[in-house]
Amino acid sequence: MRNQLQLQDQRNNRRSFIKTIGITLSAISLESGNIVAEETNTENSVASSAWTTARSNPNRTGAISGDGPEPYATTDRKLDLDGSMLHKEPIIANETVFLPITTTSSAGESEGYIGAYDHETGNLKWKQSDLPSPKTPTVDDELLYVATNVPENPEASNGGLYALNLTDGSIEWSRTDDLRWISPLVVEERVFTANENGAYALDRRTGETIWSTEGIGTLTDGSDGAISYGDGILLFSDGTALNTSDGSVRWRLNNDRSTYANHIVSSNRVYYLRIEYIDGSDDTVTLESRLLTDGSLDWTYDLDSTAAVEKRVAATEDSLLLFDSNEGDVVIALDPENGSTQWTKGLAGEFFSRLTVANGTLYIGGRYMFPSKPGVGKAIIYAIEVASGDTKWVHLLDAESLETSPEEPPAAGTPVVANGKIYTNTYPAGSMLDYEYLLYSNFFVLGGSSTRSDNSGNSPVS
């Protein structure tokens, strides 16, 4: 099943589900960094400077309280992944960088590994490859939890949910009674997830079921589904809210023709991108703000008909950040109280990543094509002031010494921020050759710099 970001690339003639022959992996060596792991408060909308789960925290806001590279950015290190992290995020916690790598993904096969690397030396601590291609994992202070991608073949036999030991990567427990699981979150000493049967709360140390609610939070509309958390409530893409204590239904949005995608929780609200499916017509998309306590509608923001995954959202207490590619590539800041527009920012380039916010700065990744050099481009990261919409810096990722596609320049994935650094993968966006996503995907770490480099000015370098 393709996730929602994969549907975006599919509708834009970008093949984002990787199918290829197996590729022999080489060890990834991260150069020395200067990262100090901090604990994450998973109950808050804005986490600390560790990045412990998809979108940083169980609220899925894409926001942390720590800084990104300041005042400008410079490339600290870059490396060939020998695999792909397309639509995945690195996890940075417990003085370790965890990378979920796909090595083979086709209708019949799904292979990959989790690599754990020392955040200072870059030395490989451990590598766990006895599992299928991993999704973005979640960590706590004891274990790493990861769901796996499952081949499209209906007779596929590999997949599941796994918990790995943080010290050596050994498998502490697994749930392979069902192959497809939503990427989990860990809060209140439990693992919360869902599969095709329903929603689950699991014991985080054993994987045993604490409660399950049938038919709730299931994988929807051919996508991976999603789960977010706020104040004792679990939110799912089918528009259902469950109580974490026992799995009982807190409230439900009854609309069989809609999916509630990309939901995040902030300031006692849940923000949905509601996709309504209309027969014989384009889908309609509406950003909805609802009260977390009972799901009642607070306000809406109308969007033009398009794939919902092109609408990516992050949240702070003062702003709701939205990416929209309908009228050119723009970022829009909305007032979370009423949905009114605070500012709109046009970007130079093509942008495919999710949004990240770190201590008042918004980051987004994509690709910049040089106007004077047809077919030539570089991956790009924008840094934007959330309060004003002003550009702080723009950094072009120099892929010199790395293998890149001869036809499709690389694009940057989601800029993950942790402890003053940006971690991001690149891939050959737009390639119609499936194997290129594995051959030509790379990984970058950006650090702070006191001087502006040629690739870190106020506008893209031409």
C-alpha cells in the first residue's frame, strides 16, 4: 500500500514506490557531529531537541523547541545511502542517529535494515537487517519500535511490527500476526498503532495486546493511515478519536466519503486535511480545525481541488503552516484561532517534503533548477522566519563526490532538526526508472555557520 506522499508523486508522474533488484549494502559512516541528545516531552505539542518519532512527537506537529543551524547553514557531511529513505525520516535520540533504509521493494519483495550510528563519531553501533523494509521508527528510553513496508503482492508473507534493543539492535519482540501496521507512537507507557483489523494498545516491553478496538483506525484508501495523540486521546485517519485508557470511542466523524489525513494536535485542537471523494470529479480538500475534546468544528480553510498530500501542515502555538502548490509553490501561515492568513511566502523551486519548525524557524526541502542551465539542479533547503515569513537562508546541497541520476537532479526530503543540525535525505525526484531511487539516494547533515557560504544566501544561487 502506498502512503499519501507516494500518491502525490504518482499524480505528478513521479514514481515514488521503489521497485528494484536487491542491492548489496555498504556500511554508512557518519562523520563526527556535535549532537547532544535530550529527553522529549511527548505530552507537549512542541518537543525538545531530540526527534524521536515521525513528525518529531506524538502530536505529529513537525515542531521542536530546539534550534536548527544558525545563523546560516553549511554542509557538515554527506554520504551515499546505498539504499533509500524516500518518505522516511531519520530518528535522532539517545546519542544515536537511526536510519531506516530500504534496499529492495517490489510487488513481491520488501527488504531493508535499521542502522544505528554514534552521533559523534559516526561509527556503526549496530545494524538490524532481519526484517523487511522499515518505515520511520519510534524510540523511547529502552526500545526502538518499527512497522515495516509490505509488498503489494496479496500473497506476501513478510511484514510486521518489531521492537529492537537500543544497545545492540536485537529483536526484543515482534507482532507478525498481521503484516501491515501503522507507524506506531509511544506514550503513557504504551505502544499505540493500528492494522487492517483495528486499533491497538500494546505493552511496550512485551508487545502483548492491552486493548483493541475492531474496525477503528484501519489502513484507509490504499494509504498507510496515521495516528496522532493529544491529552489522552488517539486520532486516526478514519475520523475516529479513541480514549487511550481503554480504546473506547471518544468521538467520531461520520462521513464515509472522506478521509481525514495529515492530522496534528496543537493547542487543544486537531487539524485535519479532509479529502472528500467525488465520483467522476477531482477530490476536494478542506483544512479543518476541530476541538480535541469532542471533535466539534471550529473553522475551515478551503483549498483548491488537488491531491491532499500536496497540502502539508506543521503547527506552533502561534501559527499553522501550510504548503500549497496550486498557485505556485507557496507556504501559508494561518492564525490557529480562526484560520485567517498571517502571511504567504513564494518559494523558488519544486518542493516535496513535509514542513519542520524549530524554535521559530520553518524548514522545507525540495529542488532548485538553474534557469541558465537546462536540466541542471540541486537539492535545496529553505529556512523561513515563522513570525514574519522572511527568508533566513537558502542552502543548496552540493552532491559532488556522490552518485546522482544523470537525468533527474536530486530533491531534498523532510529536513529533520535535532540539536542544532538538519538531517535530510535526497532522491532523484521525477525519475521513471525505479531502481534509480536506490542507486541515487544520498544523505546530508547540515550544521550552523557564522558566515554565509555561496550556497547559503538569501536567494537561490544561479
